Amino acid sequence: MLDSSVPTFSVTTPLYYVNDVPHLGSAYTTVVADTLARFKRLQGYEVLMITGTDEHGQKIQRTAEAQGLDPQTHCDHIVVKFKELWRSLNIRYDRFSRTTNPHHLAIVKDFFQRVWDKGDIYLAQQQGWYCVACEEFKEKRDLLEDNHCPLHPNRKAEWRDEENYFFRLSRYQKPLEELYAQRPEFIQPSSRRNEVLNFVAQGLQDFSISRVNLDWGFPLPNDPNHTIYVWFDALLGYVTALLGEDEEPSLANALAKWWPINLHLIGKDILRFHAVYWPAMLLSAELPIPAQVFGHGFLTKDGHKMGKSLGNTVDPLDLINRYGEDAFRYYFLKEIEFGKDGDFNEQRFVNVLNADLANDLGNLLNRTLGMVKKYCQGQGPQVMATDLAPDNPLKALGSHLGEQVSSAYERLSFTDACEAIFTLVRAGNKYIDDMAPWKLFKQGSQKEVEDVLYSVLESIRLSAYLLSPIVPRLSTKIYQQLGFTWDFDQWRSPLEQAEEFNRHQSWGQLCANQNLPPAQPIFTKLELPAEE
């Protein structure tokens, strides 16, 4: 059981569809979730980060058949690819939920029975245009010319006329409107909230929760001729992930410790399912609603939509192998305002990382440590924060930086967090140039030299600490060069994390009072690959 005295925080990525290997968008959402989870752990929270895969549905079955594989073998192969990418990105997830897990079936059955007993499921005829890629029926008005799906323009929607079981979404029109009014923070950012309000205002239609003539998936408990439709199955993967390792799989056990989820992170293309269908299903089952759903934007490349047919996809694993995971994490969190659409341009990627991590931060550390070795015989400045003048510009900036950056993380404004941190880094470079400790040393002003070097080293340490949720390994390298043994990937108890958070984000950590190792580059300057 959780310690009731320790605050908790739970965050999920989408359960990614396994019709293909993970793409850039999947990596982006998961890095965001990992960064937020790391930040909350630093604050002393007991954190549960959930990621995983949605493995049922007609699209999966067809993809497997096209490769000559059975669906389970196909899913197992793709899941390995996801886990490989998460390791490469230094993602520290706590649970990996798979909808093919036998425990998941028990959760789906329990939930289905609750909604069935409520009278919210019925049998009817379904007619309409169905997009297999979306696993969703589409309104004729929403389709492109010749019935192509706007999200998958290379695929035609298929006409379906079949008997399905339906969920009475229309019954929850008013309860959902009341939910959105009472909890305006439930859907974020505001642009996504407005999309949902407009959609719901048009009137909610009941949606299908089953398919016939489909083998790949769970059979309906009350009618095995029908297979449970992907959304009524997949969304419950978040609940299955809450089960402890040795717990009996039941809805009651899954909900006992971590429910409701604090934050669902999703792409805007699946907003409706998480912000309309999901809360309605939970209301029907008389279960609490998650605290927030955050729908982020799409990624483009060089200003164009990415796609295999366009030949402009970006393989995240290739990007990481060439530039490193810290480079990947930093660029996508700093350069793309979370919640909005963002663009990847490799030249800008290289330029930003060289400017921020190699030049501003890396060179500042190296030149300062070089001066410590030269002017302080390699021993850290014998200075305390209380020794510094009240008007020391770096101390003035750093004293409130922790609060400022924490606020940005809480708002999921990673761009703002990075900008605030690098304001201090750039101020450190300017301070060294202005104070010219090499001149002070020649003048015999040792105390002033050490004040300057201490101020800069403490600025670097504080910056590294606050950047650690985004670039944990780079921050660890900085700490090691400052003489610390702190490893930002090492697990510590919530109490230890909270104590360190309060100590490390405040100005005045004596960061260099011992012999320091020789300066080494913390971030190698990047170069674009040579054109063939």
C-alpha cells in the first residue's frame, strides 16, 4: 500500500497502437511524460508513470496477415521496438501496459459488467463509413473526396452495415457538459478544450463497442459472436496498469491505490476518445474521472506533414544513435511549445544544441573549472553563499529560479523552464567576461577571484539540477565534474528526493569545496551528417 503521508502523482502516455514501429510522435509524448515524472519525483512525490501498447483491432489483424504472422507474434515484435526506444531515450516508466495481457481481460469483463448492469449497452444495426486505420466510424461530412479519411488520406473509408453493440453516449450529454463547466482544467490546453466543447455541443451520438467477424480481440462477455471494439478495450489498459505485480486481477484491486489518474498525455488526434468517450464510460461505471487530459499538437518535418508515402519520416532511434538521447530530449522539449504543433528541422536541431548545451553551458563549465585549477590549485573556492555581496547578479537571478522553473514544469511549459534556466547560464558567461577573474588574479585579489568562480559554479550546479528532468545524464556529468556523487538516474525514497529538492533548488549549495576532477566536455559539439 502507498504511504498516505507521501503525495502521489500518476501520469500516462497513450497506449500506442502496434500496427508499426514507434515514430517520432510516440517518442515525443513519452519524453514529456518521463520528464514530468522525474520532476515530480524530485519534489518527493510517489510517482507512477504508465506507458504501453494497444494491441487489438482489425488494423492489427490485417497488418499481421500482410506479413504472414499471427497477430500475437506481430505485437510481441513491435513491443520490443517500443521498449528498445524507451531505453535509448532513458525513459523510466513504472508500468508497461499491454492489452493482450491476460489480466487485462479480467478488468475489461468487470468494467463491461458494470456498464451493462447500468443499462448503457444495447444491440443495434450499424451503418456508416468506417476507417480501419482510425478504428472509427466517420460522418460523411468529415470525409475527403471519394470517402478518404482526413487523418489517413491514402486510405478510403469502408462502408459497413452490421449488427453491433452500442454504448449510450447520448445519455451522458448533460453530465459531460456539467463536468467541463465544473472542472475547466480537465481538458488542456484551452484550444483542445474548445474543440471538445464544440464537438459535444453538436449533440452526442451513441458509439459502437463491438465488431463481428473479427477474431483478434476479446469476445463480449454476454455474446461471444462479437469482439470488443478497440476503444472500449484499450482505454481500460490504463486501469489494468494499476494492478500490483502479485494482485488478483479485478477492477476493485486495480482502482484501490492509484485511481484516479492525475494526467493523461495524448496527441490531439485521440482527444475525443479520452475527453468524451472515456469520462462518459467512467460515469456509467460510477467511477471517478481522471484529473486532466492534455492533448498536444502534431510534429512536422521542415514544415511538412511526415509520412512514409512522402518519404520524409524521422526515425527517432536513428536520431538518438547519431546525436544522443539528451540532445533529443532537450530539443523537442525546449523548441516545441507543448500543446501546439511543432516542427523538426535537423539544421536547427544542431544549431540549438550547439548553442545551448555545447557553447553556453558546456563551455561555461569548462572555462570555469579551468580557472579553478589555475587560480585555486584545483581546489574549489573556499566561499559560502553568505560571503557573496547581496547585489551579486548571479545570486539575485538564482535565488528565485527554482520557484520559477518549478512553476513552468507544473504548467507543462518546458520551453519556459529551459528559457529561465539558460537566462542564468548566459548571465554566468557574461559575469565571467565582466569580472575578468584572470585580471583579479594578477592583481592579487584572491578573495574576489574565488567569489566570482563560486558564483559561476553554483549557477552551473543549480542549472544542471533544474535541467535534470529533461537531460538527466548530462546533468549527472555536470555534478560529477563539480565533485558530487549524485546520479539523477539513481532511485531515492520520496523523502530523500524532497529534501534534496528543497536543498538543491535554493541558492547557496557549497558546490566546489574539494579537489575537482579535470574539466571534460559534457556535450560534444554536433555536426550535420555529410551529404551523399
